[in-house]
Amino acid sequence: MLPFEMTDEQRRIYLDTAQLHEAYMDAFFKSRSYRGGMHWKKAKGKKYLFRSLDRHGYGKSLGPSSQETEAIYDNFHKQKKQVLTKLHQLKEKLREQARFCKAARIARVPRVVTAILRLLEQHRLLGRNLQIVGTHALYAYEARAGLFLERGLLATQDMDLLWDIRPKLRLFAVADTDTSDLIDILQRADRSFDMLGKKSFRAVNQTGYMVDLIKPEPKSFLSKEKRQIGGTSDLMAAEIKNLQWLIAAPKFDQVVIGEDGFPAKMVVPDPRAFAVHKLWLSSQKNRAAIKKKRDRSQALAVCKLVLAYMPEFEFKQEVLRMFPKDVVSDGVQALGTPDLPPGYGE
């Protein structure tokens, strides 16, 4: 299961693509500040500048016609045109760059995953409220290291969305018809997504790809926490033991490349926390044997990847303080490798 390092050409294409994605998202968010429009309205014989915020006409008056409001009007339309032109140009560059990514064979992540990630980022849910955990996180780690892990470690037909309920949920609207349901966002990525029954934590599309919404168990079995991002018809998060360890771990974000060549930002737990959590999972008696072996293989792969390719991520106790000490020490023992740096588990 040795990784394959990117060539210099693959690194160049990847870095260009990642920068393009960042530029596009910056232009995208700037364009949202120009949603709706700005126009003049007449009322009681006077002309007023009106800022509409959506297609329904909701908005506010900015005052009667004056040199100041005339300047506001001119500047708004000038800036809006510039931003939309830039957004269009970046879309065209991304289309061209996608062809380079596929030709260079760095297009790795399932297309449906990158589609979901882009929408979550646009709604400002990614990183603040939701992050990716489980097998798909490996794509972010290998991209940061500039290599490709063995496909067997990465193959999966489901994606786990870990929901941190602590930050206040504020869905960023990207269309006039937006709702606050997570299932609506998934259906924008793939219209065939549907929930597996009412109040299910899982949505599945026509190809059998699954997205699970999960969250940590409440600290007390007596306490009840919010389990739906949107309304009562939305996915209901499954509550799972000890996910608070990953919630409390530092976040790690990296641009990844979809199978269609288009990029997306992925937010995942710190790779050191991922490795320790996977090792803990591999030791659980009630976990299926086939999953335990895969958990251990993924943990070892990420640990070796960090040691060999990401020296900036030192294994130190303070980084893993969200885990109980015995979980960390058991993880060190399970690794059983003499090449761990000083301080790991101390």
C-alpha cells in the first residue's frame, strides 16, 4: 500500500487548480452581495433609490435622488458588472483546467462528493457546521502531501457528514428558492437523492451512493439536542458515541479534485486525530471485523503519511488533548512503530 508521489507536472496542475477554486469562490461570495438589483422608484413626485434583495421585490429605500445616491447607483452597477464578468471568466478557466486535471490523472474524488462539497461551501455550512469524516477524509490528506494513496483504502459508497451543533446555524442563501433543508442541498448536487424513509439519517441516490448525517451523542442521556439542520422533513442526524473527539479536534481543509476534473474544498479532522480515532475504532469489540481491519489500515496509512510528508503536523499530546489519555496511549501501542517522533503520547 505504498503511495505514489505526484510528478512535478501533476503538482503544478493541482496547485493551479486549487488557486482557481479559491479565486472562484472569492468572486462567488462577492457576487452574492449584488443579488437583486438597484433601481429608481417614484413616490409622491420624488425619485428614490431602491435596493431590491430578491426577485420578489423585497428590499429597502436608500434615500431620495442626490449626488450621493446617484454615485451609489453608478458604483453598484459598475462593481456588479465587474464581479459577474470575473465570475464568468473564472468558470471558463475552470472548465479548461478540468481537462488538464483529467489528462494529468489527478481527478480522484467521486463527482457527487465534490458537487456536494461545493454547495456546502457556498451555503457556508462547510467547516462551520459540517465536516467530512471517515474514508473520504483520506483524499484531503493525500492532496496536502502531494501523493496518491492506494485505491483500496479510498473505495467507499458513502460519505459521512459530521454536524457540529455548537456554532449557530446560519444558512447562506445562494438562490431565491433556497430552503434550509440539507436534503435540498443534496438534491441540487444530484436530483436522485432521497431519504431512506421519514426521519432517516441517510440519503441515497439512484446509483446507491449514500450520505449520512451524524453527530455526537449528547453528554447526558436526559438531554435532547437538535437533530435536523432544516425542517421536520429533513435528514435526522444519527447520534454516535465519542464523535465529540473529532468535533473538538482542529479542522483541516484542502482542495481536492473531482473525477470530472473540477475542484472543491474539503474540510476534515486533523490527520493526527483521524489516525487516533480510527485506531480506537479498530479496537472496538462490537465493530465488524472487516471494518476493524480497514480502520487500522487507514490509521496506519495516515500516520505514515504525516510522518513522511507533513512534518508540520507534529504528534504532540496537546494536539490530541480531546482524547482520553488511555485512547492515545493505546493508539501509540497499536502503531508499534519505532519511527514516531519524541513527544507522541507523552
